[in-house]
Amino acid sequence: MECRPLDLTIISAEDLKDIQLIGKQDLYAVVSINGDARTKQKTKVDKDCGTKPKWKHQMKLTVDDAAARENRLTLVIEIVADRPIYNTFSSGENEHSLMSSCSELFARSF
């Protein structure tokens, strides 16, 4: 299995739903390929960002070259609220998610 690097920069998000009753929400992004836990990486938490988090976070993922060519990879980005008081078993609550085929990301590099 031949692999290739995928360099991403998660910059920001806009117009997100505000689910926090008091104060502004603290949000971070979790990125993975096909939702696979082994590929998950996350940004830092943007404290008091409300509905417009900004991260400018760079990350590197490794992807299977053949799967990328065959359009079998999906980039998953989840926006998560950091609410440690309410979450005993996880670090946050998933509020928004985006799934996109990786084929367009790789089309220019093949």
C-alpha cells in the first residue's frame, strides 16, 4: 500500500448555530479520513468564539494513494463544542459536520 501526505490548514468556520445559553461557545474542529479514529486530529479550542471560530491550524494526514485515486476517501470535518462540565466520557459535543470527497483535493496532484 502506497501512501501520500495530505497537508491541510483548518482556517475558520462561520454562521454556526449558537448552542450555549450563557456566554460564548468554545469550539474546535476534528478532522479525519472516512471518520476513522486512527486518522483523527483536532485543532486547538477557540475560546469564546461564538458562531465564528478561527483556528489557522495546520495538520498532516497520510492517505492511501490507491483509495484516493479511486474516490474511496472522504474528508470529515466536525465542529465540536468544548463543554467539559457536561461531557463525562468525551471531550466535546459534535455540533456541525462536513463530509467531502477527497478526489478533488488530490486531482491536481496526480
